[in-house]
Amino acid sequence: MDTSRDKRKTKILYVITKSNWGGAQKYVYDLATLLPAGEYDIAVAFGGTGELAEKLREKHIRIAAVPRLGRNIRMIDDVFVFFSLLSLFLRERPNIVHLNSSKIGGLGAFAAQIYNSVQKTKKLLTTHYSLPTKIIFTAHGWPFREERPSWQRLIIRFASWLTIALSHKVIVVSEHDATAGRAMPFTKQKIFCVHNGIRPLQLLSRTDARAEIVKGSAAIIPENAYWVGTNAELTRNKGLTYAVEAMSHLVRDREIKTQFVYVIISDGELKDVLSRLVAELGLGENVFLVGAKKDAARLLSAFDCFLLPSIKEGLPYVLLEAGLARLPTIATRIGGVPEIIKNGETGILVPPKNPRAIAEAIVRIMQNKKTAADYGAALSEDIRQRFSIEKMVAETEKIYRED
């Protein structure tokens, strides 16, 4: 029996579909950089290039690009990705493969199972023995909750179940998703809920943050304007069209005397759609798409109020960041959001796809400074207590160690 595994570091290979800087990427970065270096040998594989890759290089974490790996399903590319992953596993020989995002979850779990089978066959022909690679998948929000035709959701639900079946353990980031996962056949013993955790924020001053946000854009914002802000990738799941429509309600409300702007940080596939909607509604002086900003969380001090109008979420990091920035926060009542915000105590929850409700919530925050301050302070304290990065890392490490 080969007991050398007990004498060396545990090798963890994180795999994620994209290397941009979203919630799933922050999660991978935090685990990769905060696990004890003396106990773990860590590498991260991903598709494309982006901020995640840059940040990992700065921390001297080994990285590997997976050619042709992307979010959309493309049969030929995905076959190529499968063999690339299998080759990567054979080269790295990880003790743990930790998969992140739905696309790579299915492909990666299948490839890891094939890798384990190959290794088992080799071991049958020799006296060498070692434990199989443990396959862990983190679901950052189930994809079958997205708005799609029923037949597509059915297929995606089956694919999600198959990913669970191929994995040894599955981490979900909210109790809401844990309930959905455990409702599938033969999954209860595999599902573990670990809430996202957050590092302390290094915020810029309000003046510097506002200057950084408008730099490089055409935005001209009056000095005394009230800033409503969103930091979210411009995708359908984020519900940004409903937020823009809410601003139209506010502009038409003659009782509102406060001059306001709505600033959206980030880029994405809906940029042109949102730009056209802003123009059609005549909101060019009120709504600004300022593009992606590096380390955008440090710019939250620019805002007077934070808004997350999503129609699908897991447990969004941006709400944790907004809370640490002590911002009064408005978010939709979906996914794990109510596990962060207690309506009427630490913020305001509104129904999804409801521009009128969003507008009314903004008015409440904008016109009641004490309520706004109380929400921000209460949310900040709650997040410090319940969503620490140390707790997330410790609970994840416990899952790594358990048989």
C-alpha cells in the first residue's frame, strides 16, 4: 500500500468555466488563496482570460487555460474540452477536483470519473494503491431556475441531477438551493450548504470612488445628485431592464424633488439592449452604463443606495459587499437573497420583475435618511457576524477532509 499521500500536500485542482471577475470567480480565488499553503498544493484551470487569471498570478497560484471552454454549449468544442480536462487530470493527478459553474460541473465530473476509472485500471495491474480523486461541485445557483422554455428547464434539471450523481459531494451557497437539490432523487446525502463569505473591504473615499466610476465614460453627473448603484454583469438573470424601467417611473413622478442618477457598473451581453432602452425611455441624463471597473467593490462608497434587481440568484457577493459598505440596499426576493437581507430590518426586498415596486423602494430610502442609515448599519453588522470568509473556508475545508 502506498501511504505517500499522507506525507505530502493535498493537491486541489479548481476548475471554472470563465476567468472574468464574478461571484463564482471570487469564490474560487478566496479558497485558492486562503487555504493553508503548507497543507495544500493548489492550481486553478479555466476558460478564456480575465481578471481572475491576473489576480491568481499575483498570488503565485498555478493556473492552466482550458482551450475552447466557454459558457455556451457547443458540441465539438465541448468534446475537445472533455479531452483537455482528462489530459489535465492525468498530468496534475489531483487529490481533489473542485468544479465551479454548471457547464464545467457536468463535463468536469464526467472527465474526473473517467480519470478515476483509468487510474483504477492501472492500479489493478500493479501493487500501487491510492485513494481515488474526490470530485466536488459547487452550484452557484441552479441553472434550471433560469427563465427558459419548460422543455429546456427539464433537460437542464436532469443535467444538474447527473452532475450531482457524478460528484462525491455538492456544495450549494444558499439553503434555498439546498432544498431544491435535496428534492432530486438520491441526492440528500451529497448536498452541503456553505454560505459565501466575504473579506473586509478597502473602500475609496466617496469623491475618489465617484471620479473613478465616471472616468473613461461619457457620464456627466451633477455634484449634488443622489446615486443609486448596481454592480452586476449585464445578463438577463440580473433583471436590469426592470431597474431601468423603474428609473422611468421615478423621472415621471412629479413629487420627487431630489435629483438622482442610476449607475450600473460592469459589461455583458445585454449592454446594447440596455443602452437602447435608456434611449427609448429618455433616461440619458439619469441612467449611466459605465462599463467594468477593476476591483469594483472598492467603489461602492460612491453610492447612496444599492440595488440588485435580479430574477435569478444563488447567494450574491455584491449584496455582502454592499452591506459591508453600509449601504441601504434594495434587492429582489429570489434565491438566497432573503438569507442575506431581512425585509424591513436590514434592507428592502421587492418582487422580481416589478419596476413600480423598485421605484417605490428607492423613494422610501431616498426620502428617509435615518431609515436608510439604520438599514446600512444593521446589514453591515449582520454580514460581519454571519458571512465571514474564515467561516466559509473552514466549512469548505471540512468537506474536503470528510470521507
